[in-house]
Amino acid sequence: MHWTVYLSGEIHTDWREVIQTGSEGKALPVRFTGPVTDHAASDDCGVAILGAEAQKFWHDRKGAGINAIRTRTLIERADLVVVRFGTQYKQWNAAFDAGYAAALGKSLIILHPPEHQHALKEIDEAARAVAETPEQVVEILDYVINGVLPG
Amino acid sequence: MHWTVYLSGEIHTDWREVIQTGSEGKALPVRFTGPVTDHAASDDCGVAILGAEAQKFWHDRKGAGINAIRTRTLIERADLVVVRFGTQYKQWNAAFDAGYAAALGKSLIILHPPEHQHALKEIDEAARAVAETPEQVVEILDYVINGVLPG
Amino acid sequence: MHWTVYLSGEIHTDWREVIQTGSEGKALPVRFTGPVTDHAASDDCGVAILGAEAQKFWHDRKGAGINAIRTRTLIERADLVVVRFGTQYKQWNAAFDAGYAAALGKSLIILHPPEHQHALKEIDEAARAVAETPEQVVEILDYVINGVLPG
Amino acid sequence: MHWTVYLSGEIHTDWREVIQTGSEGKALPVRFTGPVTDHAASDDCGVAILGAEAQKFWHDRKGAGINAIRTRTLIERADLVVVRFGTQYKQWNAAFDAGYAAALGKSLIILHPPEHQHALKEIDEAARAVAETPEQVVEILDYVINGVLPG
Amino acid sequence: MHWTVYLSGEIHTDWREVIQTGSEGKALPVRFTGPVTDHAASDDCGVAILGAEAQKFWHDRKGAGINAIRTRTLIERADLVVVRFGTQYKQWNAAFDAGYAAALGKSLIILHPPEHQHALKEIDEAARAVAETPEQVVEILDYVINGVLPG
Amino acid sequence: MHWTVYLSGEIHTDWREVIQTGSEGKALPVRFTGPVTDHAASDDCGVAILGAEAQKFWHDRKGAGINAIRTRTLIERADLVVVRFGTQYKQWNAAFDAGYAAALGKSLIILHPPEHQHALKEIDEAARAVAETPEQVVEILDYVINGVLPG
Amino acid sequence: MHWTVYLSGEIHTDWREVIQTGSEGKALPVRFTGPVTDHAASDDCGVAILGAEAQKFWHDRKGAGINAIRTRTLIERADLVVVRFGTQYKQWNAAFDAGYAAALGKSLIILHPPEHQHALKEIDEAARAVAETPEQVVEILDYVINGVLPG
Amino acid sequence: MHWTVYLSGEIHTDWREVIQTGSEGKALPVRFTGPVTDHAASDDCGVAILGAEAQKFWHDRKGAGINAIRTRTLIERADLVVVRFGTQYKQWNAAFDAGYAAALGKSLIILHPPEHQHALKEIDEAARAVAETPEQVVEILDYVINGVLPG
């Protein structure tokens, strides 16, 4: 049985590739989805397609609307949502995605470094697992799908 | 991952073909659906199949019921609904479809000429994107699915 | 795009075969489902599998439970539900199925002879189409799926 | 805590009054609702308000639509739906209401004479209780609300 | 039992007052809700509260967002939605409201002059009643709530 | 049409294999899913992947969260849920799964030895069928899918 | 703002009274609901009202159906569900209620002695709080409603 | 008609008081709800009631669970959710609440200083209004409820 896993959040490290490569290495029947991770494209997609805006606020709005077509649709189709919080930036959209997925009843895995534990406590509480490394996410997938534990 | 896109609204120009041809040109994994666009068939399907009516009101009702089997089912199955308002006719069924899709939580793209901006403001507000040309819809699809921007 | 059509109700005439054969003749992409139509098996499945009951009421209850596994599941998966009322028997389970499907928001086609019009008025009102012959149902399917009218 | 109980079905005996009087006698905190039980008004409400129809089919349709405003709204608001099948008439609307309520997840009590047991087996299976007399319905309400058994 | 009725659509005639006054005259237990009907306020609320916009499109967007807080909330709370189409303007927001309410499963009454019958056929089909005068709406309410027919 | 059947509950006898083998013998189009049935892996998956815990309570919590990713997802995807109660252990998670599936509107089959009838009466009442042997479950599947009764 | 709290599970100690008395002592705006806690009445309500059954299985079924009218309705209306596991009996209906409430998205508090921690780990994982004493439940209510911590 | 408005987010300025006082000054029929805003109590409620934890992670988890009973319940009951982002801290729980409310279909107002516009663009896009001051929120409420614009 195939699983669809949405990878939300931080876009400046290679955590998605680590999970995808690790899953392929185990031949897990998982289809990964996620947001557009090209930061510039993501910021400018609205005006690039629909025309320039004089105000940065509406420039952002147009782009956010188009990105939401992708992110909402793919989150709604996912069996499982992994949300990664990195060490930089506000990352409010990651937290928004976590709330959105939680309200839809999706299983959540939150992935973050230990220093975020206190600030993320409400989001961790909504999750079925809290991991620190993308390798742990692969191990969770292998266990959840195949019943296989590492080692 | 395949996307299903319902194309609602205006039936007197070739906007659906422009979107479909454009998407095929980019090999987008999209399945397009929509209403029956043969105006005469759409108007008369009820009485053609289920028998004539003396009253035009019931003639219309019978047809509208059968068309609704198609439109409601396909809107409910769609990931994304594009609603086109042209320059002629009342087009209340297009606006109805937009409201129907919005209440189901579907992503909406509204496509209309600039002169309709004020009259369509409530519907535009419910949309994730407001476009003026069918080519823009193709560009949105390409970005949303592949993360690729035009140009 | 495939359609799944549940054929509920009367089991003593060949109306299901007429619809299925007619649809195959037009190569419609429809998968038909329905209840078990072997009357004796349907009545006795509960006790045949789970053991005899001294009371007819519980004999019936056991069978109805097992039949409900099939009927509820297939109605929930259907895009369209056709309910046929024949000229004999109480047929309360047909009316129950119609109500069940209506509450789930399924499109309904009701199929019955003209003499039932008054008695079925509430159910006809909940339907998108009211037909008198199974051939009309095939024509509706052909129109709804392909936009093709008869003749 | 107040309970709202919808009384669906047969309109030619005084079963609703028996339940209401019995509940008042026990001071049960129940608000009873139900369809319009004036048969003639129920049949003619559509044309009386919205204008005559030449065809009986559409005469009935208009009335059924208006009655559905009441019945659907009140069933949706009910905590519990009681459906009575009498000894006469087709009573397909009663069975439809039972199916409608079942799909909404409402608790159902079915009330019918023993001779209907086989014909109503699918509907009885969807119910939490099957009663033969309106007095039993009052006893169920008293137990469900107050934990009090008869005698 | 109280009913909540949302009155959507046309804002340039006194149809809401006719319905409200008529209902009060019959002491119907109905609470009426609706959009802000002050056209200028409705158009400008966004910029009046949140600051001016250079572009009319965003001026409209800001206002439409605030109006949607009211209209969506009140439609979701309504038992019944009445949508009035007048003789002027595009009235696409009325049709949007009808679609929105239909997808939520609300009972709909559509109110319009006979000349709109063909253009509104899809929306009329989604309704439980189609009226021509506000007085008919009052009569429907009186019947639906009290079982009383006019005359 | 394929069926997905979740097999919940007791993990110390071979009842799942009996059902799967029996279904394969009849070539039933069923995909079976279930929890991880390796007791030790199930107990320790949390700490094995996410790190040791000093407290047994949190050791258990971590594992239960990961197991819930699998069990909740697969129950939500199932057409039918079979819950087996054996003769040993508390088996509260089996009862929890039954309640979870019931609230989602899934068809339930409860499988247990006769001595549990009184203790399981609330759960049996929520089920469409109560069986005593896994062979009976295979017979139910054969009937529900193919309309075929044993013998 | 009033809270409705359903108290499910063990019926042989006075834990419900402790919670209710404690809440009254703090004047908490809470309405408590729960099952019928008279064990004999709960077991026999079906046959006492609807007539004797020769088979204990159906005797139990009739009672379980009537009790479910109460328990399902009240759980669905609750803001918060507390489930108590005592030291005796199977208590499968308590675990069923927990699963049922969890699938409805209700907040859960599980109340049990420490020796049940391992056996209840899946149910504890689904809960927002795991308490050992009814006094702790009162303290949770006081904090959740008033923001007041003990001491 | 009463409105229930949940005030989520920043707890270190008096923005909630400004909104509440302003609404009282206009006699708006609004009931405001929100999280526990005593930071220390909110952090420690879990261990204060349910016992100390050696690990800060589980200390936080216990508290987050109890706070979630309040926040989830009150957000689900709200007609409108206002989320305030201040100038300090991560405020991921505010963003989580916004996502949670958006997925439930609640109307959202986001309140933040202009410097957060880019970082909050996805969340602003999900909102019906973006305000900079609590006074604007009061004006929105006055308009939405009474149709009254400022000045």
C-alpha cells in the first residue's frame, strides 16, 4: 500500500533529499510531495505570472495565493505530514502547515533541533512523533510501513 | 502526481482548448473536466431523454437536473476549479459553481476580463488567483505542479 | 474518467442487465455495483454463516447486518445512485437507500412506473432525474459522461 | 439537558400524541418535532403558495420541495429520530427519512407492528431500538434521559 | 423552535422589509440575517478601516474580505437561505451565495421575476422552492414552521 | 472492485493468517492491513528510533505515537474493520480501534469467543456482524463481495 | 462559557461524584453527563422495555442499543470526554468510548491507576491529559476554564 | 445575534484588553475567548497538576496537552479567530492556531506590525483581513455586526 508524505517547512538544507534518498534505499512505497523549494520562484510566482504590483504586500499576496494552490492540495492528499523547523527565519508558514494538517486529522511528524523544544511545545504536542534528524524520519517510515526497526 | 482541474463557466470562446493545448504542450499531468459545452444539448437534455414538458420552466428544470449530475460530481472530484466569466450573458451558473467549489474548500482560479473586476470582487476574494488570460492559467498550472516559472 | 454507479432496489426484473448491457453497447466507462440480488441468499446469509436463530426477527437481523456491509460501502463509493421501484412488495429498503444516498450528497436517479409518482414524490424531489425506463438511465449516463444525446 | 426528537412517518393514527402526552406526564425534557401532518395541506402546499400546475407530477414536486425545507432541517437538528410505519400506504417517505437520518449518524428508533418485521429488516438493522408501541418509545426516552425503567 | 433565515442578494428594493414585516405580522419565530445592505459602506469598508489602496482591485479585495466575514458566518449559521435576483446588475455574489449555501446542504429558496427563469435554471434546480414575490416567502415560512397555508 | 480490510486486535494467534489464506483460496479481491504484530517491536519502536526514555510511561508514549501513525491511517483507509478479541490480556487498544472505526462510520465485524459476549455487548452492538471464527470472516467476505454463501 | 464534560467508564466507585462535587465547590460552569450508572438497569433496559429474549446475546443487544442512544448522543455533544479505567472488569466499553471520542476530535482525559499504564498506552497517547485521581480532573477543569492552578 | 471571537497569539501586550474595551464601548454582542495568558501558569500547568517531570521536554508536553484542551475547544466554537503576532519570540503556536482555524473554515483576522508582512505572507493570504492595530479589529467587528463604519 502506497503512502503519500508531505514534507513541509525549512527549504535551506537538504533534509528532503536525505529522506527521499533514504526511503529509496529501503525501497519504501512512498510518494513525497512538498512546496516549491526555489525561494526566489516561490516569492515571485504571483507577479511573474499575473503581473507586477507596486506594493510589496500585494506582490506577496499574489504569490502566496498561487503557492497555496499547491500546498493545500498536497497536504489534503497526504497520509502523513512531516514539518521541519530549521535554525533560521521565522518559519511561520511551517507552523501554519502543522496547524492546518492537525485540524484535518493528518498524522504529523515534527522535525527540529533540540533548542526549539520549548518554543515548539504546542506543535510537538499535536504530533505523533518528534524527530531530530531526517534519518529518524526514514526509520519511522520503514517501521510504520514494514514493521522493521533499525539495526 | 496527477491533478484534476474542472473548467467551469463561459462556453462561447475557445478558452478551454487554449488551456488544454497549452498544458499538453508542457506535458502537464492534468486531467481536465467540465460541463457539457454544447449549448443546445445542455438546454434540451432533460426533455430529449425524459420526455417533453409543456412549461419551459420544467423543461429547464429537467435539463438542469441532468447537467447537475455531471457538474456536481466532477467539481467534487476536482483538485482545482477554474471559473471563466466572459463578456456576455448572465453567467449565474458560473458564479454558482464558484460558490459551490469554495464551500467544498477547493482551490479556485477566477478568469475574467478587467472590466468585471468590481462586479466579481466577492468571487475574486474567494479565489487563490485571478487571471485575465487562459495562458496565465497554464502558467499557474506549470508552476503549481512543476515549480517552473514562465520565461 | 470512470464513473461508479450503484443500482439499488427492485430485484425481480432484469433492469440492471438492461442498464449494464446498454452501457456496454455504448462503451461507457462505468462500473456498476449493487446489492446481492439472489433473494434467498440475501435473506439467509446471516444464519448461513453465523449460525441459526430461533427467532425470525434475529434471523433477519443477522442477514441485514451482513448485507449492510456491502450496500453501505458500495453506496459510499458511488458517484451516482440509481434506485428502482418496481410494482410489487414494500421496497422500503430501496427508499432507505435513497435517503441514505441523499444525505451523503450523492446524485440520485429514481426509476419507477408512472403509477408511483404520488407515493414517491418526496423521493423524486431529492433526485436529479426521475426516469421510467432503464433505457433512459443509459441515455442519461451517455449524456452525463459524453455529452451525447439520443437519436 | 434537553433532547430534540423528530417523529417521522405515519400520519393517520395518534401515535405522536401518545408519545407527547406520555412524555409530558413524566415531565421529560424533550422537544418533539415532525412533518406537517395535515395530509391535504402537505399535498397542496406547493401550488397553494407558488401557483397551480397542470401536471400532477409538478404539483407534487412543488409541494415536496417545500415540505423538505421543514423535514430536512428538523431531522438535521434532532438528537433522535423515531420513524413509525403503520399498516397502510406505501410510506416510502418514512423509509427515506430513516435512511437520511442513518447517514447523518442520528440514533434511530423504528416503530412498527410485528407483521412488518421482515419487510423492514434492513431499516430495523440501522436502528438502535425497534418498538411496537408508542408507549415503549416513551419508556425508552425516560430511561435514556433519566435512567428510569418502567414498573 | 426558532429558525434562522439568511436573506441574500439584491439590495435596491425593499424585499427584505416585506419579508420581515410579513413574518412579524404572523409572529413567526424567525431571526433574519443578511449582508450589509448599505451599498457605499459595503464597497468601501476595507479601505475605510484598513487604509486606502491605490488600485481599485485591491480596494475591492479588502472590502470583499471584510464582508465575507459577515456573509460566510451568517450563511453557515442559517437554517434556510433565500436568494433574491433583481432586474439590474450582474448579481454574481448572489449566485455565489446560492452555490455556497447549496454545497453546505442548506435549504434554498430562490426569489426572482419570471424573465430570469432560463438564466437561473441551474440555481433554481438547486433550490427547494422558486418564488416570485417576497409575500410567497412569508407564506412558505408560515407553512414550514406552523403548517398553515394562506387563505 | 477491491476491498481494503483492516484486521485489528489480538496478536498472539494466527487468526490473521487464517483469514488471509482463506481469502486467497477464494481469490477474493481484498487487501488486508493491520498493526505491526511483532509485540517487542511494537513496544519499543519509539525509543529504538527516537532515543531512550528513563520513564516507562514516556517510553510507551513514544512507541504508541509511532504505532498510531500506522493504525489510524490504515483504519481511515479501510472499507471494513475486523476486530478480534482473544482470551488473554486487556486488549483495550482493540476496543479503542473499534470505537474509532465506529465513529468514522466504518463497517465493523467483531470476532470473539462466546465467553466474551456480555463484556463486549456495547461493541457487538456497534458491529454489522459478530463472528466466532476467522473462517466465518472469510465467508462473510465471500458473500459480501461475490454474493456466494458457503456450502 | 459553559463546558459539557462526559464522564465515561468505571461505575463502581464514586469518582463521578468527586469530580462533580469538586467542580461545584469551585463553581465551575460545567455540565456533566455520562452513561446510566445503575448496573442492573443498564443490563436489562432492553428487555424491560421491549420484551424478553430467550438468548442472552440478544437480551444484551437490545439493552446495548438503548444505552447507545444515550451514550453516543451525549459524547457527540460533549466538549471534553473523561474516561476512567478502574481496577476491575474488562471495561471494553470505556475503551470503545475513548476511541469513539478520539475519532470525533474530542479532547480526552484518561483517568487510571498507574498499574494500567502499559496496557493503556495507545489510549493515553490519544489523550490530552492522563490523570490518576478525580481531583486532578477537577484541577484540570479549573485551569482550562479559569486559568487557575492549584495551591 | 451573538458572535464568539477567539483572540490567539501574543501575550505580552494589552491588545486583548484594547479589543475588549473597545467592543464594550460600542456594546457589541461579542464574547471573547482566548488562551490562558499567564505565561508561567501556561508553562507549568501540566506538572503543577499531574506531577513533576525530570525532562523539560515532557514537562512541556504535559502542559501543552492541558492547554490544548482549552485552545482547541474554544477555537472550534469561535465564529472568528483573530491572531496577533507581536515583535518578540518565535510565536509558532500563534501560526499553528491560524493554520488550525483556517482548516476548520473559520474566518481569520491577522494582526501584526508592518515589518512582519513578508514573513507572514502565507498566513495573511489565508485571512479575510490583515490589521495593524487592535482598534482596527474593533472597527471590523462593528462593521461586520452592525454595518457601521468608523468616523
